[in-house]
Amino acid sequence: MSISSKVREGIAASSWVVNIFEYRSPVVSEEKEVYDFRLGNPKIEPPAKFVEELKKVANNPFPGMHGYSALAGHIQAREAIAQTLSEERGLSFTAHHVIMTSGGAGALNIILKAILNPGEEVIVLAPLYLEYPYYIDNHGGVCCVAETNADFTVNIDTISAKITPRTKAIIINSPNNPTGMIYSGDSLKSIARLLNEKNRQFGKDIFLIYDAAYQDIIYDGNKVPDIFNIYSNTIFAASYSKPLSIPGERIGFAAVHPAMKNSGELMDALTFANRVLGYLSAPVLMQHVVANLQGVCVDRVEYQERRDMLCDALEDFGYSFTRPMGAYYIFPMIPGDDVLFAQGLSQEGILVLPGKSFGRSGYIRIAFCVNKETITNSLPGFKRVIERFM
Ligand SMILES: Cc1ncc(COP(=O)(O)O)c(C=O)c1O
């Protein structure tokens, strides 16, 4: 069979996802309930305003409504986003700094396509979003992993050690998947200082790609520091998947800092990448819908309640973790091997992902964007498994 050997390796490297699922089958009977905490596919329905806007757009058709948009997206959506960014950040964004994309994943892929030459390096912080290494490889880049501290805070020394003359970009994801960490303003400033120092040393401008997929899913009144006011060579990758609970609709955007040198050339490159990667234009119906939904978000309290239900119980059972500040994942350290632990949970019908897929073994990732009933009914299983492993 002549599939790409790299793709074959990718499939093999992800095989534990399949294995865990299959491991469960002989053990869990068909009737036994399955508690699936693997994916960030939210069970919470989109906000009422989304449904209203969708109906409004659908009920007011106009000629060409379903045709391709401009490659960078509809001007109305881009202008609405630019206005929101300008108000929030106190900077002068225009539609010419914004491009509509097929979700946050589409934004990350066009950014990497637009900036990378073969062999150039992209630094990512571990624990990391499991798709980054693949996205970087898609565009000929080399993924360089810098560990964060044991409590998942930024370790500036590990980042510094990874910067070389070939470094093109660093990806920062905050709130973070899988840890729920929000990096502090001071940490982001220390990253910016380091990048500026290295820029001077190597005579270049390292990009900071800010993955803002969870920027609106935050708890306990936490604030996400504004990266645009910290580092000017920033490219923002944003998504409506999580705030509007519409990941299947594939809509997001990329935005470049208004003060970035050569931002026009970068926008041209992003637009070209949107075309040649085959996205052409981001889904047009959704472009029309999100144009009028700036700042709209699902009820965060729904997620906070789920986080607290699960965290309170897991703490009682003896699981060790930092309560997430944002996003909807818990990343507990577990005793022993993470794949074995995940398999142990799967025997209880509980499906989670092992930490090794996020670049840190000895942990599991639990996505709590599920129904409350799933959490309540899964708790005895979580208890039995930690007791067995302790
Ligand atoms: C950290 C992170 N970035 C990007 C994405 C991609 O999101 P989207 O559905 O908008 O493509 C996800 C999805 O789960 C994510 O967790």
C-alpha cells in the first residue's frame, strides 16, 4: 500500500486513541454506559443569540449569499472583528489586519504556511495541544518543545535554550489545552523581552503566534493578559468553536498586529495560504452570522459548575492537579503509567486521553465539556481506579 510514510507514522503515533477505545470493548458490555471525556466537543448548546442570528441570516437571503467570499473573508465580518479588537486592546486594527478562517485550526495552518521556510523552527510549550507538531510539519517546519514548570507556569530558561538562528516562531496557547493554565502578564512580558533580545542578536523578528481558542472560557474572574500590548510581532489565531459552542461550523480568524513591520505582506501571504491550502474562503454562512456576534459567549457558569463538580470529587478521591483557570480540561498527575491508567478508567467505561499525547507522560486529560450527568455517574469509576493505582 503506497500511503505516505509520514502519514503512516502519524497514524501509528495516535494509535493509543484507537487502542483505548478497543481495549474497552471486551470489558465494557454494550449496555454499560460510556463516559466520554476525551474530546473538546462541547455538550453545551450554542447561546440563544447565535440561533437568532442564524435564523435572521437564513431568512434574509440575498443573491450570491452562498458563493465564495473574498479569500480573506467578507468585509463586514472582518470590520466587526477589527472594531472589537481595537476597542478591547486600544490599538488601531482595520479589516486589513483580519482574515476569516476555517476555525482556529485553519488559522494556525495558514499562519504556519505563510511564514515557514523548510527546516525553520517553531517553539511550543509542553504540555501542548496535540496537533501542533503535525501542523508545523504540514508546512515543513521543525517543532521544538520547551517544557513549562511542574505547575505549568512558563519557564523562560527552557524557552531561551530552544531559540536558535533557525527559530521562526513560538506558539503560546492561553488559556491552555490541556492544562487550563492562563499565563500571567509577567510571564508573557518575559517571553517578549527574550524574543526582542534574540531578535537583536540574530537580526530577525521571531513571530509570536497566539492561539486564543479558549480566550473567552475563563473562570473565577480571571483575566487573560493582552498579548498585543506586550509583543508587536504577534499573529493571533482565534476561533468561534468554543465561545459559541459551534466547533462543527469551522469558523475563526487570524489577526496581525497593526504595528507589525510588513503586515501588508504577511496579510497577502495569509490570504494566499487560505487559497492554496484549499480552504478558499471560510464558511460563508458563518461569516455572516459571527459578524454580529462579537463578544457573545456561552454561559461560562455552566462550565465552571462542571469544573467544580469534577475537581471537588477528584480532590476527595486523591487525584492531584491544579484547578484550571480557563478552557475546559483538567490535567491530573496520576500514579504510574498514564496509558495503563487510561486503560484502567476505560474498564470503568470512562474514556480520557493519556498525558503523553500532550507531551507530558504521567498525566491524563479529562475534558469536562460534558453533561453533568456524565460527571456524576462517572465518579465512582474515577474513585475505584485511583484507589487501585495508589
Ligand atoms: C488549543 C487549541 N487550538 C486550536 C484548536 C482548534 O479549534 P477549531 O475547532 O477552532 O479549529 C483547538 C481545538 O480543540 C484547541 O484546543
